[in-house]
Amino acid sequence: MTIELLREFLLRCLLMNAVMLFIWFFGFTLMHDTMNRFITAMLRRPIPNLDTIHVAGIALLKLLTIMLTLIPWLALTMMR
């Protein structure tokens, strides 16, 4: 595996993670009540801290995206 191939792979992973993050964030902010009703109906009981769980998940995804794709991609780009 060459460095160029690895850089390209990391960039594609970064873009896919960013799209997933934006979809989750905008879905959470624009369809908040619909998501809460859907998850509550799916689990058949209300979850009092559902907003906290969503925000923590978004933050975790953002942190992992930065650590596992952005930083290695930047390091490989700077090595070029």
C-alpha cells in the first residue's frame, strides 16, 4: 500500500464520516420530536436522557473522525 493510496483512503473515510455527522446533526436539530417518538416507540418505553445520548454520540463521532481520519490524513499530506 502506497502512501498516496492511504491518503486517498483516509480522505474518503473523512468525507463519509463528515456526511454521516452532518446528517445526524441536522436530523437531530430539524426532526427532534419525530426522532424521539420513533425511538421511544421502537424501544416501547420513554428514555429521559435521549437528548444527552444523541449529543454525546455526535461528539464521540466528531472526536473519532478527527483522531482517526483527519490527523493521519494531515500527517501524510505534510510528509509529501
